[in-house]
Amino acid sequence: METLFYIVSRSVYLFFSILMFLLLARVILGFFADEESKAFNFCYAITEPIVSPVRGLLSHIPVLADSPIDFSFMATCLIIILVQDALPL
């Protein structure tokens, strides 16, 4: 049972690590690549279901709602880091 718990914990950690990489790739591709590129569309399709709810929550904060900077990526990364730190490895 302990081995199964370890495998699940490591798998969740790996999933969140890959998600962090894809978030970073999406931000970088947003600056340099065309939005019609396959790499950008792939990163967008994978990360948008995670980023969109965070963006919705942040839009209810008046200071962040009027900001020209999209803080949802930073907040999503922070949440992922906190979840990864909470995982017993």
C-alpha cells in the first residue's frame, strides 16, 4: 500500500512539473511565436483549462481586474508549487 501511495504521489508531482513547463512554454511562445503555430496551440489547449478558472477568480479582485498584466499565470504557478510542496515524497 505504501508503494502505491508513493507511485501516485510521484505521478502527480510529475504531472504538475510537466504542467509548469507547458505554462512557461506558453508564455514564451506568446512573445515570440505566431499564435497560429502548432506548438502554441498545443500549449494553449493543455494549459487553458487550468489557467481560466484562476483568471476568473482573479477578475473578482478590483485591483487585478483593471490591471493590464495577466497575473493568472503567476497565480497558477504559485498554486502548483504549493501543491507540489504539500505532496509527500
